Amino acid sequence: MYDYALVHLKFTIPLAVLLTAIAYPVLNRIHVIQTGCLIFIAFTAALPWDAYLIEQKVWSYPPEAIVGPRLLGIPFEELFFFVIQTYITALVYILFNKPVLHALHLNNQRNPPAWMRVAKVTGQLLLVALSVWGWKAAQVNQETTYLGLILVWACPFLLAIWTLAGRFILSLPWFATVLPVFLPTFYLWAVDELALHRGTWSIGSGTKLEFCLFGKLDIEEATFFLVTNMLIVSGMAVFDQYLAVIYAFPTLFPKVNRYPTPLMLVQSRLVNTAKYDLERIEGLREAVERLRLKSRSFYLANSLFSGRLRIDLILLYSFCRLADDLVDDAKSRLEVLSWTAKLNHFLDLHYGDSDATEDPKQKAERIETYIKEAFPPFAYQALHLLPTHILPPKPLYELIQGFEMDSQFTFHGNSDSTDLKYPIADDKDLETYAIRVAGTVGELCIALIIHHCLPDMSDSQKRRLESASCRMGIALQYVNIARDILVDARIGRVYLPTTWLKEEGLTHKMVLDNPEGPEVIERMRRRLLDNAYELYREARPEMQRIPSEARGPMIGAVENYMEIGRVLREKKEGTVFVRKEGRATVPRQRRLRTLLRALYEQ
């Protein structure tokens, strides 16, 4: 009785609920709009086709298996299947595509490799052939009727999608396209086989090939679920391709609202690929790789951001990392001062007083020329792509000061007689250092978030958020110092204040010689962590004021880093955290749990 409704209650609805619970922390309004549009298209496209199949006795449903109401002869349970299948597959696609930065895959739209050209044309020819064969095979009352009707209905849609986005789909990682097609397909095959076995629905004899993939699953039914999931995944990919164009190219779309309009999507489709700034895409690729190699915590958290905010955060990190490396890798104090002077002049060119009548294009060319003349080639993209039109200048200048302060460790002596030359003499110096190298980054991130998510935020709210983000940055830096006492000592650096050392009867040289030995070092580590968590407790409530689109990922990134401090406090080495090259690190599963907990709490 009511078997079809029970199929939904037992199999499709629970899966949809589970996937919703898993995906909920990373879903945003764009995903909702994207999925809703696809459900509407799928429902509209399938309605007349399904009605025709039922009219021609290809599909039939025992009266006792359905609740009763129909639309165009289609049971309501079947209509619901259109919706629930699209929803399930769309969620699987969203989950597997969250780590993917789609903008990186736009370069193949203009200059695709030869294999991609061949694959696209081959796919088009195959879909045309299948459409023609399907038309001929879809004659009533013959064994190929059902298979032909599937192909003649689905293949033209697939052909249109493949023509629009075939290269983009081919350029995506396999896990972003293949898995979202096949995982729901395998599940629905199993559900369909069970339903056919129970007689919940049946396929008219004489309209199918009488070949089963396994059990009672007819090859036609297997084909149906495969091609419909291909339609759903490729439809989502088309949407993502046009969103990627909007987000990746600010010269083509200077102003992007929190949610791009349908008109913008149409415009992105009509943009000639010759206008794509492929140099920007390559620079973004370099920035992503720099992020992946240098910061696992932020790399993980960044994938949770969306749109142009995600891109600008990556570009900001790339600049910070590059500037730090330029100063850190200097061979002399003079070289350090040279790099900091060049970086400051680079900022001056952007923010300094300039001729109001100067053409913006000429100014951009002047900055580009300076970058190429003053910096090595590998630095060009990180400097060129920095979104200075959004970022406030003060934190950037202070960040350069922090890198210069950091370099003083390398070029000061390490003997007892030179203790006072260390840049961190007391608590005030420690705070100044943390503000410059980390508090500034927090302020810059908040500036990007406000610009992209809530540009009309009041000035008082902005100041509170900026202050909280700066304090949180200081807290994270204190955790970083506490974690890396051993690693820093190996390169001749001690970030513990000189006054702290003197209170414990230590010198910098004693710490450098035995960074893990004395218990007093562990006391100073705990002191740093206590300071960090005091700042964390002050700033954490204010982070709830971050706009909703960015709040979860931002808090997730913070909590992931603060988890390092928690495991240091627990002192269960070998069980709670592991050491990688002398550095305490949180196991991947615990990092993931921490991130998910932070996201669900939001």
C-alpha cells in the first residue's frame, strides 16, 4: 500500500535530509538560487516527457502503490521524484565542488589543448548521433521504444550544455564532475531495482530490451538515471562557469553585488573569450599554490568563502607571503632595507598623493613598470593583483614594518652581550610585533569582507570589527610563537620577550642552545597561550558581527588555529598532536572536526 510514497520516505527523503545537514554550513544563497533554478528547469522539461511515457504505457503504476492525485496523468510521487533527484545530485555536486576555485579553469576557454578540442567535438558528434538514433528508436510498441525516448529527450539538452560548457567541464577535476554523477546514480539504481522488484512501478513489455544491468534493473532505467544525473551536474557546471567569469574579471564586471543578477549571468555568457585576462588567471593560480604550500589552515578555510571575496582573500595572502619571503630571504641588513623600501614605494604609488588629472590607465602602467623594474619576475603577479582599491593603506604599511622587525633577528648577534638588541625586549614590543605581522592581516581581511558582503555597514560597526580582528590576529600570533619556539630557535630566533627571560634567569643564547629543555620555557609558553586566550575571549563575541556569508569560514579559520593552542595546553604529545619538522600540528581529523563545529555553530 502506497509503496511509491514509502520509497521516498525510506530512501530519497532521508538521503536528502542527510546531505542537507552535511552541506548546510557551506551553503549560501547562490547555491539555493542555483539549485532552485535547476529544479524548475528539470521539472518543466520532464513533465511533458513523463506524461507521454505514461500515456504510451511505457511506465505504469499499480493503483495501490500510489496515493492517488495526478498531474497530466503523472502521480504526485513521480513529480516529487523530479524534484528530489535534482536536489540530491545538486547537493552532491556542491559538496565536491566547494574546494574547487572555478576561476582557475577559465583559461581553457580561449586556448584549449588539442585533446580538449577533440573531446568537445567528439562529444557533440556522439550526442547528435544518439539523438538521431533515439528519434528512430522511439517508435511505439517496439523493444527500443523506452531507450529511444530517453535518448531523444535527454541528448539534445546534453548537446546544448556540452556546446556551452564542454571545455569548462573537461577542465574541472574528475572528483568535481564524475563523482557527483555516479554516486547518486549508483544509489538510485539500487532504489530503482528494489522498487521494480516490489512492483512499485513497471515498464511495459514490448517497449524495452529485456536486458537487466543487475537484478531487476532494466538497462533503460539505468540509462535514465545516468543521463538525468549527467544533465543535473552539467547544468550546475554551466551556472558555475558563468559565475566564475563574473568573479574572476573585475575589468569586465567592475561592480558585483552580493548575488549576481540573471542579467549578469547572460552578459558573462556573451563575453568574448578574447577579453578574458588569462594573465590574471595564471597569477591567481600562483597565489593558490602559494597558499596551499604555506598555510594549511587558511587553505582549508579559504575554500569555504565564495565569490570575489574568496579570490581577493587569496590575492591578499599571496602578497603577504611574498613580501615576508622577500624580506626573510635577504642575505644582509642592507638587502632587508632595500626590499622594505621597495615595498613601501610600491604602496606609495597606489596610495600616495598623485596628480588628480593623471589618467588611471597611465597610473596603472607606471605601477606595472615599477614592479617589473624593482622586483624579480616571480613577484610580479602577487604585487600586480593585490586589490589595493579595496584595502586600507595603514595596515599594509604596518605589515611591512612587521617584516622588517622580524628580520632584525637574523642580523643581530646571538651572544649574551647582545640580548638587548633583540627586537622584542618587553611585553609592549611583543604586542607591537604581533599587531604588525598578524593584527594587520585581520584588519585587511575584515576590510575585504565588509566591501564584498556589507558595504553599507555603519562606521561604528566597522571600527568594532576592525578592532576585534586586530586583537584576534594578535592572539593567533601568540599561539604561533608558542608553537614554534623550537623551530624558531633552529634559525636563531627567540620571540619570547627579553624581560620574560631575565625573570626566569635565562638568556637568548640559553634558549637557542636548549629550546625544549628548561621547564621555565614551558612556563613562558603557557604564559603566551594565556595572553592569547585572553585576547581571544575578548574578540570572539565581536566576530558574530561579521556578515553571515563570511562569518562561518572566518570563525572556522580562527578556531582551527586556536586549536593548536589547545593541544599545546593539553600536553599529550603523540596522542593529541604530532610534530612535523619540530612543529606541533593538529591531526587532520581533529582540524576537520574543529572546522565543522565552528561552521555548525554559526
